[in-house]
Amino acid sequence: MDSATVMNILKHTLKNPENCSISEIITHAFWVQVQAVYKKATLKEKSAILDVLHQWAVASTSIHTSPGLELLIPVIWESLVLSKECVNHAPLVFHLLCLLIRADHPNVRFADTLVPMLTTSLHFIWMHSLDSTVDLEFITTLINRSRKEEVSVDSAISIVLNTFVQSLSDSDKHVWKRLLLVTCLVGALNPITSQQLLPSWSNTLATFALQSLQVKRVTYQASCRYIIYELLATLSRYTHDSLEWLRPLCTPTNNAQPLVVLLTSVSVELQLGLNKIVEEHSRGQQPLDTHALVARSQCTTDQQQPQQQQQKPAEQHLMFVPVSR
């Protein structure tokens, strides 16, 4: 069997989903052959196979029952994250992997491979930022899988966070997407107990977030503020719905300035929300969902004209929608 045969069979299945003869062909042995073909395929052939596999996985009702389909998960993942052959198809590959893992085949068990797969994927995503959140969905899918298999990922995530927070920079054009990833990881951790010390990454992350709230080009963008508040809310959930994460930052020498920044920012945000509601009521409109903040596109600000910067702080645009919890 070659790549053309594989694609023809899957395409016929898409056109004739109720065809028994076709469904009988797609067996465990068929997926074993698909796995072998994919490993040896050229980049062009891999791209074609991925495309038709994705169409099939989205449309086919047998994705949850087709035995052997789970064999494709490691080879497809390796072609993206390890060899980076399919990096140009990352959104499609991540979505396909999500579909395959969520299909929840009885033979799928990551066990000892789950933590290495998670950490390697995280480093790949950190270095190859996408304009969508499908990569974050893949990480969430792996984390959910770890809970189902009762595999602890807390230690691995903490190590990754220690590395990631050190490289956060407000001059990084991907900083907002990376903050969403960090928020996702903090949210995946089990809350610490009152006897546990805060991890070192917590102080670094909280400091960066509070400093961002004092930057005009951030405060002028609702989507950017949303990401910061979501991050701080996640830190609060991590410390059992408290502001314990803020305590180490407030010292006698700074007169609890971090707390002042937080309270001032939240007060302003509430006032903006109230003003918007009053404005909409005055026009006879229903108030919009203030949580549905859509980020539109991402760009750096260093290309802004100096004249524009004097008139108004440069806008931060995002090409993804922050996911509300």
C-alpha cells in the first residue's frame, strides 16, 4: 500500500460513509499500514495524508470505534514536534491529534510517555507560537488525559513554568499568546496547601503581570487586560481563591505598591464596565457580555509611526480569542 491508496480509501469513506465494504477495509491492519506509509512518506505525501485524515476524522462517525486508529497518534506527533517536518501544518496537526486523543479508544494509554510528550510539546509551542488557540487545546487535551490515567504532571509543569516565566518580555510580539499558555499551565496545577511555600515562578509571573497593568499600550486594549486578569485570577485559584500570591510582593519598602496597582486597575475596569452598560441602556440596547473579549490580530508596536505614538499609545492586537473559564 502507498500513500495514494491510503488517501483513496479514506476519500471513498468520506463520500460513502454507510458503505459496508469500505468500513470493512478500515480495520486494525489498515491503520498499521497507514502508520508504515506515513513514516516513509515524503513531506508532500505527509501533507496530503494529514489533510485527508483530518477531513476523515472530522466527518467520520467511526473515529471512536475504528480499531488501530490510535497507532497514528505518536507518528503524527513526532512529525510535528520532534522532526518538525510538518511545522507549516501545525494548526491542522494539533486539531487532528486532539480529535484522535479525545476519541478515547480503549487501547490508548500514554502511561510513562505522557509527561515527556507534554513537556516536549510545551517547549515546541513556546518556540512556535500560532495565531490560534488550537495548540493550547492540544495541551489541555493532554492534561485531561493525564487526569483520566491518573498520571501526575504537576512536577513537570512546575519545571516548565520556571523556565518559561524567566523569558517573558513585554517586547516579545508573542507575549500575549505565551501568557495564555502559562495561564493554562497554572490552571492545571493542584492548588497549594496553606503549609506549602509559593513556587519561585509565582513571584516572577505576578510581578510581570502587575507591571503590564501599568503600561499604557496594554491598558488601552481590553483583550490584553483580559489576559492579565485571567492570569491573576488563575493565580488566586492556585492559592485557594486568595491573594496569597500577592503577599511576597508587598513589602514595607514599597508601601504595598503591588496591591495598590491591582486594586486601582480592578476599580478602573469595573468603572469601564459600568459605563459601557449605562451607555448601552441609554441607547436601548441589551448589554454585551463583558467577558466575551475578542482579540483580533497580533502585531508589534515598534513599527508604529512616532507621530501616532504621541497621539495614542500603540495598540496590541491578537489573532486569537482568549478562552474564558
